Amino acid sequence: MNMREEQGVAQVLAVISGKGGTGKTSLCAGIASCLAMDGLRVLCIDLDVGLRNLDIALGMQDVAVLPFTALMRGEYSLQQATQHPTLASLFLLTAPVTEDPETIDADAFGRLLDAARDAFDWILLDAPAGVGALFRMATRYADEAAVVALADPASQRDAARAAELLLQEREIPARLIVNRAIPRLFDDGMDGVGLPLLGVVPDDTAVTLAAAEGKPLVQYTYHGAALACHHIAGRLCGRRVPLMKITNR
């Protein structure tokens, strides 16, 4: 557990997945929103260069958001990170659209995170799916990782590989989030990754509906996936929260 004893010294969480399609970005947004609703200062950084979607999941698609590379180059200051319109303690830096992931300076990104640690309580890195350069950059600087997978065997295998590569790079705490869980697959697919369980998130159409309405999930509903994100945020802060039970509706 990561019960933080000091405010203002951020814990950096890398949210990763073995392949796309796991709902990793929606989960990152949901967890970040819940932490912010608890009064913590949260910075989200979208690292999915060229395929950024974190702004949509946060309900910020109509807001002009600075790319993290502009701050790395000194064009803007950390104080100019884009504030969420309805969650005052939540901030976002998006991914650049046109830059090559292989050319992004990981050392400069580390310096940006060092500065951000003093200004926030949590920093969530929405890493691109797979195990490329920006996956390695995210895990290089993270204090812990959340590995997102579906309950089916293929997704579990991909998550296990991502976790293996993560732990080869650095020995940091890593926990599993099973997303879009349905009762039968959840029961049958829990042992495929070999990580402690951080959370179970039910399959929930509200995730899509909230994005369509331009709202963070946790401001759209308090049930289903939103409640699961609240539980995960609580566990990240060291609270003892029971796992959500996945049942037929």
C-alpha cells in the first residue's frame, strides 16, 4: 500500500497495458477524477503520442490543453498546466500529435516530473499500450504501476508480458486492474497475470455515455465502473476497501 504521509510530494502512478482495447485511458481518467474529488491535487499526463484520448475521458475535449513536451522545452511553466473545468484540483498535460515517440527526451521528462512532484499529490501517467519507448519512459520514473487487463486469456497474457518487462526495468510495486469484468470471465480469468489485485471494474455502458456527454465518469454516475474507480482510488491512498463483486444484473 502507498499511504502517503506528506501532502505535496507526488506519488507517480504509471497506468499501463499489454495491448490496446483494455479501457486503460478511461480507467486512468476515472481514478484521477476520484482522487481529485477527495481533495488531492492530481496531474494527469497523456503519453500516447499521436493517439491521445485522455482529454475525452476526462470531459476536456473542448478545452485547449498543453502538450507535456512544450513544458519540457521550457515554452510554458508547470503552473500553466490545464485545469479541469469542474474539478479544480485536477490538471492535464496532453500528448503531442505530430512528434515521434522515439525522439522524446526521457531525461527532460524526468526533470518535468521532478518539478511536478513538489506541486501535486498524485501524478498519473497514461502510458501508450504495448511496451515501446514511452512505456519505458513511464515506468522509468513511476513509483508504482497499475496494469490494466480484461479477464480473457489473451488480454491476461499480454498484461503478464507487460508486467514482466516492467519488473525487468525496475522493481516497483505493480498491481492488476481487471476491467470490463463480467461474472463468468472474471471468475475464470483471475490467475493469468500473477500480480496483486488493485481493483475489479464491471463492464459499464456509462463509461461511453459519460464521454459522449463530455463529463468525467464520476460526475455522470456513482454506480458501476465509477464506484469501482472510487474503490481503486481509496486503495491507492492506503484505505482498506473491499473489492467490488461482479454479479449478473
